[in-house]
Amino acid sequence: MALVAGTAPSAQTAPRGRRPIWCLAAGIVAGLVVLPVLALGSEAIGGSLGLWSHLAGTILPAALADTLLLLLGVGLIAGFLGVTLAWLVTAHDFPGRGILEWALLLPLAVPTYIVAYAYLDILHPIGAFQGAVRWILGYSSPREFRLPDIRSLAGCVLLLSLVLYPYVYLTTRAMFLSQSANLLDAARTLGTPRRRLFRRVALPLARPAIAVGVSLTLMEALNDIGASEFLGVRTLTVSIYTTWVTKNDLAGATQIALLLLAIVVALVSFERWARRRQGYVSGSRGRTMQPERHDGLKGIGLCALGVLPVVFGFVVPAVYLAAEAWKRWRFAGLSDRLVGEAVDTLLYAGGATLLTLVLGVVAAFALRLSPGWTGPLIYRLATTGYAMPGTVVAIGVLLVVAPFDRLVDGAARDWFGVSTGLLLIGSGTALIYAYVVRFLAITAGSADAGLARVPKSLDDAARTLGRSAGGTLCAVHLPLTRASLAAGALLVFVDCIKELPATLLLRPLNMETFATHLYGEAARGTYEEASLAALAIVLIGILPVIVLSRVGRNPSS
Amino acid sequence: MRQMLLGLTTLLATAGTAAADVNIYTTREPGLIQPLIDSFAKATGVAVNTVFLKDGLAERVVTEGESSPADILMAVDAGNLVDLVDKGVTQPIDSAVLKEAIPAQLRDENDHWFGLSYRARVVYAAKDLDLAAITYEDLADPKWKGKVCIRSGQHPYNTALFADYIAHHGAEATETWLAGLKANLARKAAGGDRDVARDILGGICDIAVANSYYVGLMRSGAGGEEQVAWGEAIKVILPTFEDGGTQVNISGAAVAKHSPNKDEAVKFLEYLASGEAQEIYAKANYEYPVKAGVALDPIIASFGELTVDKTPLGEIVKHRKAASELVDKVGFDG
Amino acid sequence: MPALPALEVLSLARRFGDTAAVRNLDLAVGSGEIVSLVGHSGCGKSSLLRLIAGVDTPDAGCIRIDGEEVAGPNRFVEPERRRIGFVFQDYALFPHLTVGSNIRFGLKTVPKSEAGKRVRDMLERVGLAAHADRYPHELSGGEQQRVALARALAPAPRLLLMDEPFSNLDRALREGVRRKTLSLIRQFGITAIIVSHDPEEALSSGDRVVLMQAGEIVQAGSAYDLYDRPSSPYAAEFFAACNRVPGRVRNAHVDTALGAFPAPHGLDDGDDALALIRPTGIDVVADGGDGEVMARELMGEIETIRVRLPGLAEPLTIRSTRRLPAGIRRVGVSIAPGAAMIFPVRPC
């Protein structure tokens, strides 16, 4: 129906400048996100530029090169894996496909720092893998024979790709599923053999989705600090860190952070540019493509091919963690700290998720209501936080929140003779604020994607039937975008649970999450004591995988 | 949320009636100080609240200003303690107990910070390696080419060592030495101090630079059987500077400038310098206690007599930034 | 027309970038009147509808409903406060709500029992009483259209706006649905504007037809006015293709290759003029004539015949009920009295 040409201007006829409340609300949201960036900016200006001549002559070229190589490598490998696997389960049917379809998302559950640690241990010369290789080859000691060290740029690229490819898989598969079978049939009647459909039709049509997935992957790779630090890759993010911590130069660190931000802005612009054309592909409806059935040996072969990334990206590290956790349990029992950590972890992640969801919906809805320049501008500002490393966000938030807390405390002391203490930091609000800044792009993005599937005429219908803009949101948009909002919310939930740098810097007294516990142990080299916490993080991470697999299966929701 | 409710109750309660707790901001891993906190709480009945801030402790206390609830600031590395003083977030404590327990070179001359334990930056060598003594200078000797493991050059443990090298030999010689050490590395400068022991067991390298207490943590079996194997695969050599001793670094604490519970804070510091607490430092954390007469853990004692390098901690701190820049300059971590 | 119009549009304007969708437009609709708004795609008719509904904001001009200004230089009434029913081209039924809930959607302020009664009543009137619990995607296109209509009418709006309400239906269905829709609108006695791009549909759908072109109203009047007395060649040709016969005025007549026709006022001797004659306004004479039969196409009751005449650049298109003998080559033509519509030709 939607394909019947409407009158020309209908696509952009939403009223201009008439939703002050929504724009104002979204503007406040954007302001909250931008404030820490501004604080960092003024910090950076306050610093000297002396650092740069040193950096430019020493680590900056290497850090830039490492960063770009890392991005290139992860982009290529994760992109290749994601797209190929998405096509594998969309165009082919084989034994086990149903399970594989969602199992391919499982690596999302494994944080990069955990996968790095697990593989370092497994692949270490004294680890299980090389031990087996030596046994087969008949060597007795690692001094006689060992494989190359995983601690390298190549190793980092490989490991990050293994756990990050699901972003590409997810977006691309949704796109393949929403491609009308008619298009593919048309290509076949025009003489394209089935095996060429992928390259000639499906792939070009899915390009925007691939770009979105790859840019998400790259953003994650760029923000990663755990795995990079662990594997000895000196990215810009690591440089920010050492400049701040070792050189005790916060201003210099923020200057590098701004450079990183520039790279990310370029990345984001590329993604938006790619997404600009998405509308025209997803508009098509109708039958989705019928996969080609393979049984017997070929079917089993395809299945095995698809299972490989799941094995390396999820099963191996998860089994490793489970074994470590089991050993630990036998050795030291279940620490009662874990219960408190579970409560803190879930409460903070839950609260932040809820808030992030609400604010994300506000930003996306304002974008829908004012498609002029204000809406998109506000939306973009509101979603810049995802582009910044957690450390940077954390410092920015601290620079904003602490003066506020001091002000409130000072005023309370002056007027009432009562100390409020640190209102925002002490209550954990500051931490939740940082989570929101960091992850708002996820919920805003999924709300935006969900809203894009709701025809504008439904808004108009609801309005003429007596509902206000807000009433329309509640009665029409929220029910219709439920699935994609749920998916976004769960991603945020899991990201909050995995989040480390901001949690470390901004948490109130006595608060310990799974991630901070894990880090605390890792920092003194006693990872094994945190293997239960690590396993818990991975298990919680499986939740969104289950939901996302359902959302992906039904492209209309 | 629990903390929010806490925040609200603080808001409602009048300032004076709140029970006195000690609030600790620490960059020491919670596992390391928990035994000390537990035994202090048991001995005094004062409740202790902690937040482990890996990095950014100074930034947080500075920005919190006089509203900060922090009483005690605990940190590893003298540099971090000096930073806190430089940023003006500490206060001097005039305590006879502390002065008596802690040797002068392990505390601030203006009484702002106090070292509570120290550790040596030592060399781990493969057990069967024919090596009995080594100097830091030797580490750059080409005969070790492809045989040395070390963590990131930018890690504070290493920048402190390199800063000490600058104090001994000057920046130029240090650069040459660092370049030589870099050339000797068997793998990227990354990971942690235990990884180097594992790497020696794995045949990746023959010698490595790491902190003394990790050996205790590994060999004691607290980290499981595997780590015992790592710890047993190495022997510890106490390296020295050609013209000095073994480089050490401290863990220490200061009382926050705006400490709301200063009395309890001082009490806590004094407890940490007591024989009981110092024993925990030695036994549970395998560190060198600052208080004279407290016995070392046998594992640590087995390394032999430690000759502490004489460079004052304050001077090492001054060279820290230069050391970090040299690390960049020679591409140590690349 | 009653004294107070149900809808008044004054000097209304709306631009999208470089395109003027609505320019300086005036329109008044009487209470209970059904106006058929027609024009080619992109002429601005849907934009006008959206401006009236309040889902878009005008750049200039004003809109009054029942005398109340709802859009003007200093006033803008949100769509939810305008009490306007809108039937969308794609029906815009809420996919997550049942038919009953869709209709109930606009009855939020009505008491519950009353709303339930109104929903049942509406469903009965559109003949969908049995479908209340179904979801929109379970209905046929015609049924969906009726739900959309019922939903728009349920809150008893002051004005009903329908944007191409029949264009998504099969041709075979369309006629019946249109007739039922109109009869329902008349039952309610509601003022309505129905937008269409189909000339026949427009002519038969309202009390008054308003023809738009490029954001402006070209002509408004009864269906007869527009079809029989078009004010411009554009209006004439909008409703049916015409034979264009050029001519020149002489002695108050327009001389053409098909003979002379009386010249209307405003044309002086020597002026160029254009006669537009609908294919049904010309007939063929079986024998004797200088017309050459180029093609014949039997449509059933009528036959379309193409005849080339000397002095005319293009062959004439004639639709005749007269059956010519098979194989006939030459025919004469006759023009029905009053069939020629004469327009001045403005010099370029």
C-alpha cells in the first residue's frame, strides 16, 4: 500500500517550529549530553600545547597508525563475518539453522576484556592449546616449540572481530529479511543465477545496513581499552589514558580525546550518510526470500561453517570462564560479596537503562516532530556520547557534576547549616548520568529506527482524532515500536553491566559491581578470583541476545 | 536505590549527629586492603566505607572540594601521593605514633603522606638460569636480546623505576638504556606482573622485571595451582643500581584536606602503622612492612637481604614525567 | 449557501523549498456541503487538506472553521482541538489495535458506556458489526476503508476530510464503495471535502467540484458547470480529452476548419481562438464527406473513430453510438450544437 505514490511533499510536511515542548525537552537532553564535552573542551583549552610536539614526535604517529590499522582490520574481518553469516542463514536452510540464527549473536555477551584474558590464557605457551599442539608434535617443553604470541595488533584485531561481528550480522540480517523476495525473483528472471544473487542484488541493497553495523563495531573497537591494553596495542584511547594517568596531564589527555572525537565524528557522519538511503530499501514489503534447502553432507558442512564463529567467539571463552569459576568455587566457595555486587550491578544498570530509554525516546520523537534543522541537530548532539571513550565521558561528567554538588552543599550549609554531602556523586546519580551520556545513542537509535517504520499518516490520524503529540506517542508509537525499544534497552542494560571506566571513577562509597570487582582483581593479577563475576557478566549478556533474535526474526515489528 | 536513599537520609539528618565513619578513597585494589579494614573495624568499632578508584582519585577529590566525604586517600606509588599533595587535597598530620613507626625517608617531610608498606622492583629469572646477581643497567645488555619480559613502560611501576634510573644516570643515559632494554624485549611490553612469570614458564623469556609481592601471591597458592607453577618456575634476584640499591616504591595514605572525620582518620592511619596491621601487610600482601621489627613473610625473606636504593622518593617523583616521555620517545610500548 | 460557512480559507499559502504547494488560496465551504477537490498529482490538494486539518502549518493566510480561526498569523489550533475527521489515503489504521479500538480511539473524552455504544453504532452503519475484534490486516481493502471512515466519523467531527479515499481500491469495488460512503456522509449531514485525482470520481462525488492546479483554484462550481462550462482549456481537458481546433474571430464568429462557431464575449475580430470539442460532441455521417477514417475501435456501446480532415493538423477523435458500415473509408462529420467550447488564445 505504502508504495502507491502519495502526493509529492507528504514526506516532509511535518509542521515546523510548533512543538516547543518536545523540542525543549530534547534540547535539554542534548544539553545534558553535551555539557561534559564542553567541560572537557574548556579543560583542553586550559592546557598547554607543549604536549603535542612531544606526542607528534613520539607516540602519536604510532598510536594513529595502530588505531587506524585496528579499525581497518576489525572493520574488514567483522564486516566479512557479519555479512557472510547473515547471508548464510537467510539464503540457505540446513540442519540447525534455527538455532544458529540466534546463536550467532552470542559473542555479544562476552566483553572484549574478558575474551582477551581468556584467549591469552588458552593460547599461552603453557595453556591448553599449545600444550596439545606440543603433545601432538612430540615436544616436551615450550622452550623447544611455541606458536606466535597473541599479544599483537593482529591478535587484537582477530579477538575484537570475533566478539564484535554480531553488530554487523544483526543489522545486515534484518535488512536481508526485509528485502522483498520479488526483487530477488526479478533478478533471477533477468538471468542472475541463484549463487550470484548475493553479490549482484542482496549485497548492494544491504549496504546501508552493513555500514551501520560496521560503524557500531568500529565504535566499540575504538572505545575498547581492556583488550587493547591487555594485548599491548597502543591505540589513541590507550594514549589518552597514559597521558592522564602517567604524565598526570588531564588537559593533554582531553586534547587527545578531542582528536579521537574528531575521528569518531567522521565515522558517524559516514554512517549517517549511509543510512540516508535506507528508507528506500526498507519501504518494500511482501514475501521475504525463501531459503534454499540443503540436506546431507552439504547441509552439515554449512552448519559447521556457521558454528565456527560461535565456538570461537562464545563457546570457548564461556566454557573457559565456567571452568575457572568452577575451580574457584571448589577452592574458595561462593563469596557473599557476589550477592551485594549483583544487587548493585542490577540496580544501577536497571535505573540507567530506564532513564536512557525514556530520554532516547524523547530525542527520537523530537526528531520525528521537527525534521527541519533543529530536530536532527538536537538528535545528533544527544547521541555524541557513544562516540566517546568511557574514561573521557567519566571525567567530563565529573567536571560537571562535582561543582554542582559543591554548590548545593555550600548553599545548604550557608542557609540551613546542614551538609548535603555530595548529592549527585554520593547518591550514584552521577554514575547513572554518565551511563546515560554514554549509551543514549543506543536507545535513541533504536527508537528512531522503530519510529521510522511507523507511517507518518498514523501520527496525523491520531492527532485529528483528538490526541496530543504526547498522547500519540503513548497510544500509537510506543506500542508499535515496543520490540525495537526493548532490544535497545537490553543492549544498554548489558553495556551498563560491562561498563568499567565511568563506573570506577564515579561510583559512590561501597558500591561494587561485577565489572569493577573483575577489574579490581585483574589490576593485581588475580583474575581467577573474579571468574564468577566474569561468568555472571557473560550470562547476563545472553539476555539481549535472546530478545534481539526474536526482534530480528520479525522485520515488521 | 540504596545509595540514593542514603543520600536522602544524609540530607535530612543534621550534620553533627551522623555516626562517625571513615571514608576511604583508594587506588589500592580492594582485595589488598580489605583484611586491614576488617581488622580495624573489629578493633575499634568504627565503620569503614571504601570506594576503589583506579585512576582519577585526585580529579575526583579536587572536584568534590570541601563537600568531599573522603577522609583517607590511599594510593600506590609515591608519585600519586605527591600528586595529591600538589593538588592541595591533603592536610598535615602531627602524630607521634606515625613518626615513630615510619622511617623518615618513607614519609613526607611535611607530614602530608605516610608510606605504609613498600615493595621492590625485582628481576624474575627462569629457575634453571645460571644467574645469581644482576644490575638494572645489565638489563640493556645485548646478551639478553629477545629474552626480557616486562609490562607496559607507561605503567607507574615502570615509570618510577625509569625515573630512578634518571636520578642515577641522567636523562641521556637513561634513553640509551631504555632503547637497549626495548631491543631486548621478547614480546610487547604489556599485561601484568604475573604474566611475566607465566611467560617465563612458557619459554617466551628468560628474565623479567616485576614487583616483589607477586611472587608471594603466586607461590602461596592463593591464586590457585596454576599460579603456584608460575611462581615456582622463577627465582627472584634483587637487582641493584651499579651505584646504589634496589628500587622500591611505597603504598601509602594521607588524610584528606576536608576530611569530615579527621579523628577517626588519624586513628585509622595509626592503626595501619601498628604492629598488627604491619603484619597483615607483610603476611597477607607479601609487602615489606615499614615498621621496624615486623617479620617478613618467609617467601619474601627468601629473596635475601634488600638494600633499598637511596634516591629519595620525592626525587624519583620529579623525574616521572621525563621518564614517561622517554618511554614514548624510544617507542618502548610499540 | 447558508450565511456562515463551515469552512473558510483565506489567502492561504504554503511552500516546500522552491515549490509553492498552496498559493494565495481562497475557499469557502457551506455547512453540510460536500466538496470534491480535484486536480492532478502534486497540484496541492492534499497539502490544502493537511493545512485545514492542522497537521501542517501555513506560511500565510488564515483558516476558519465554523467562524473560529484555527490558523492565522497569530493563532494556531493544534489538530487535536480542531474536531476534524480525516480519512487518509492509506487509511492509517493503527495496526496494533482492533477494529473496535481503532474506532474508539477518538472517543477518549466520551464516557465509557457511551463510547462503546457509539463504536457499535458506527460498526453497524458501515456494515462491519461482526468485525469489531479483528485487526486491520485481517480485513480487505474495502473493509479497511470503511473502518477508516467510521473512525473519522465516530467523534462527530465538524468537518470530514478525505484524502483520495478510494484510490487504493480495485476499480470494480470503487464505484460501490464511493456511493455508500457518500450516502453515509449525507446521513450524517456532515460538511466534507473529498480529494481525488480521478475526474469522473470528482464529478460524481460532491455538491460542488473545486479544480486545483499548481496550488491555485482554477474553477469551482457544480459538476455541470465544470464539465459543460469550463473556464479554461485546462479545466475543459481535465475532465475529458478534447479535440483542439484552432480558428480566428470574424464577424463575432470563430472560423475553423469545422465551420464557424459563435464567439463569446471578449473576443474581437482578428483574435486567434481555440475551439475545444469533446469526442462525444462530434458525430460521423456515413456517406459523402472529406474525412478519412484512420482507425476504428469498438468499445461496446460506443465506437471511437479517428478521422483526418483537410485543414486540421491532427485527426479528430470521435466517440459515436452510430455504427458505420464495415470497411468505410470516407465519412463526413457534424458538430452538435453548443458542443464547441471557445477560448481565446493568448499571444505568447
